[in-house]
Amino acid sequence: MNSIGRKLADRNNNTLTLVLIGYALQEKIEEIKRFSYDYILYAENKMFEYYDLENYANTLVEMIRKYKPGVVLLGSTLYGRTIAPWIASALKTGLTADCIWLDMNEGTLIQVRPAFGDNIEAEIICPRRKPQMATVRPHVFPLAECRDNDGTCKLVRYDVTNFKTDFLTLLDRIKVLENSQSLEKAQIIFAVGRGIKSKKNLDMVFELAVLYGAQVGATRALVDMGMIDRKYQIGQTGVTVKPKLYIAFGISGCIQHMSGVLCNEIWAVNNDENAQIFKKATLGCVADINVFLPLLLNKMKE
Amino acid sequence: MNIVVCVKPVPDREKMYVDKEKGVLVRNGADMVINELDYYALELGLRCKDMQKDFNVLVLSMANHNCINLIRSLYGYGVDDAVLLSDKAFQGSDTLATSYVLSCGIRKIGECKIILCGCESSDGCTAQVGPNLAQRLGMKLLANVLSIQYVDEKKIQVQQIDYQGIKIVEASLPVVITAVSSELKIRTKKIKFILEAQNKDVSVWNAQDIHADCAQCGLSGSATQVKSMHVKVGIQTGVMIDGDQEEKVEQFISYLKNGKGCNLYHQNFTDEGRTLYWVKVRLKKAEYGSFQNLLILISLMLYMN
């Protein structure tokens, strides 16, 4: 978000501040100082070691009330999507979710977000209240460029004294996700959905992916069926991916899955010619993947 | 003790799609249905009742009055009461105003210790109303909940999604819970309940009934405004592969060998790239004269937002 934040701030001759809340932040701050922020505002406390929505959100609300920023941006992540509306509600201001484009026009933030399954884009503004808040979909803007540390980034410490101690009690963890970063950064993804009928066919997809240098992804349905580990899950409750090429095998293309796919080159193989996915696909093929895949793999091996 | 399940009527997505060639939204007479994730919320609420028989499960919805039969149909699942918040003053509410109206309704119901809602709606997809409600009502928020393991008068244990996977947490009541789709099997309607429902009515409350301040409802209570809408058209024209099984595979492979990635407008970060893209879209739009459909859509979005 550094790149878009920088652009918006420059356009309005404003400053760009990064807010960090957590515990043992020094290493992070050193790392972040290299990016083009004007200020880093950080709140460091042992109480922030574990994420607690109210403590984090209250601190942010206090900070916003004190410094009165014109625009507040948060990542549209699992936590970002819960903390942002909480803050917006406390400040009684507007919040636009999942923006894919932002622009500034005479102090008004133009927020573009998808609607109706990404086929429509809506421009949303928040004209009367401040701050103008938006969550931004991960990876839609380029990563920040580092700059040499020329000492222009000022550090500001923010001390928090009021904490709620009425925590949730963590009783147990069920599954631990492995690092799904390789999927997030993949250039080519072969994704599999409910259309796949057997573990054997799933193995073929993995084999194909290796042959073609692709990563394998899956829909929630397949994960829930226990066919594949949760770390492969793409979509709303999984990872958001941004490949150059996305091939959907046996995926119907429901919004919960497709909202995690930021890709303009979507190919689809599905036995149902009326499947939603074909409306998005640049290349479509009506076929039963359980027949199609073995043929494809054989041909590819040749 | 009351459990409130907030539900939202949304247009049936299955029957709606955007005709990319013509740049119009085809509605196909799409009916209103209950937002899918709200069924998971309802199921969680009913499971609480399964565990603690004396809990009352209510459904609460802010919607147009003509959704009343849709709300009534939820009695079939075994809910105890249904409330519809409906008033001209609520029209055009964004998430901020919507959660204000819902919180007024919840206060009027009273004794609500558990508020459930779907994590997000299929039309707005903002996922904001749940956290917003928690803040307004001063309750703990349990977001992205898969299932409820235990509940009593004082506390609740749930399975919740977080960055590391799934965790089981315990919270003291009251709480706001947002439900995500899960393995949970959603119960079917029971004839017994459907028959009982014939004698039950949906309470309809207006702004006055719930003591809502009209300045905080509807358009005047909304912080955000939809400035414009664009339909993406004509940018991608899909190719369908034809032929028999063998031919399909061969063609697919030749595509795999040649064509990788084009049209990556998300990566055209420059304003020029963006403008070019939109000029293209706008031209197409004018060409096909989809204005009327857009108007329908905008009015719909304003209401649903």
C-alpha cells in the first residue's frame, strides 16, 4: 500500500504515515524505514503481543482522533476487514471495502471497488465525513520501492495506557496453515474444484503443474471435502492470488472463490457449459475433467 | 435470553449476470433470496438453541416491505420470532446506517446476548455490518466463525478462522458472531414448523417503533455515496474450444504452449493505462446504450448497499 499511499499523498501535498501496532517492533521499523514514508507512528506494548481486536482498534481510533488524517487505508485482509469497520463505526465515518483502485480529486478520495462478481466497478466517495477510509485488496498495487535511508522518515512513538483485559480465551488450535506465500506469488496457477472426482485425478493436476511450472490451488469446497489441505485454498477465506494465468479445472466460478483471483487470463475446463466460470474465462473448454486430465497429462508427457 | 440472527434479502445471483458483449446487466426476473452466508448464521443460532432449549431465536432483517414473505418462510427452520425493519427512511442506507438501524432493532428486542450475521452479503460483499454492530452495541466480536462448540447463559466457545488456521476460543457473552461458510450442514425446513408458521406473523417495525433517529438512517445517515458505476464490457472475449475429446486436448495444449497472459490491466499502474482502459469501456457502453439497465442497477445498489 506504500506505493498508492505515496501517490495519493503527493497529489495532495500531504504526508504519508505508517501506523504500526505490536510488540518488539524495532526490527520491523528498521526494515520499513527504507520505504517512502514521511512518518512512522508506532505503539509498542507487551499487551499487543497477541492480536485483540478491541485493543488494536481502540488505539487506532485514539490515534486518528489525535492526528486527524484525511485518509486512512488498511489492507483488505482477514483482520483488516474486521478492524476497519469497527474503527469506521467508532468514528461514524464511511468505509469502502476491497478497493482495487484509488485516486484523489481535490481532497476527495475516489474509491473504486468491484460489485456483482467483478463485472461492475463502482466509484464510491465519502464526501461529508472524515477520515475517508478504505480497505485495499492485497497485491493490486505494486510493491513499494525502497529508497536510500536519507533520514527523512521520522519516528513517532505513541504511548497507550488504557487496555481492556477482558480477552478471549484461546482453548485450542486445530490446524496450522503452512506458509501459503508461494501460492500468492505464483505466476501460473492450476486450480481445482469440486468437479474432480478422485484423489488420483488430483495427483494428475499436481503432476501437470510440475510439468508446466505452475502452482496448484483449490476451492473451498474441495478443502472442506478433505481432498486437499487448507493451505491450497484460494478465495474469500483463503489466499488472494494474482497470477498471469489461472486455469480452473472443474470450478464453477462462484464469487466466494473468484474474489480471490485477480487475473485477466482465466482458462476454464468444466463439464457444465452453463457454469459461471465461462462468463469470466478467456479460454473455455466444455469437458469432464476426469476424462480430460488423463488425456492432457499423456499428451503433455509426449 | 434472545439470540438474534440478522439476515439480508439479496437478488438471486444465479439468475443475474452481466452480458459482456452488450454491457448490460441481465436480471432474468431475479427474485430476492436470503443471503447465503446468513443461512450459516441461522444454523449457528439454531444449534445454540439445540444446546440450550430455553434460548429464543429471532431473525431480524432490514428490507423492503415486500420481502415479508421471504422473512416469514424462515419460520420453517424453527425460529421463534421474525422481525422486519421497514421504513422509507431506511432506503439507501450504507453499512454505517444499516448497522445503526439494526442496532436500534436489537435494542428494542432487548436481552440479546448473541447476535449472529453472515460474514458478508453476496451483493455488497463488504463484511462491515457485523464488526460495526459489535462496536455500536459494545459487544465482543467473534468474526469468521465456523461452528459453535458450547454455549450457556454466560459464555460461548466457537471455532474461528485466523491467519494460522482454525482456533477454538471462549468468550463471555454478549457477543456478535459473523459466520463463514463451513462444513456445517444447514438443516432443512420441517413441516411441523411450516404449519405452525401459518399462525405466526412477522413483526414489522418502522423508524418510530425502534426509536431510530432518521438523520442516522438511509441516505442522510450514510457516509458513502456511489458516484458512478461501470460495466466491464468487450475487454475479454472468451474463446471456446470445440471438437471431440482428443481435439479439445490438443487445442488446449497448443494454447498452453503459446498464449500466456495478456490484458493485465491491474498491472498497468500508470494513470494513462487506467484511463485508456476506461475510455475503451465507456465507448463500448455508449455504443450499446445500456443506460437504462445501469439505472436499475444503481437504484438497486443504493437500496442494497
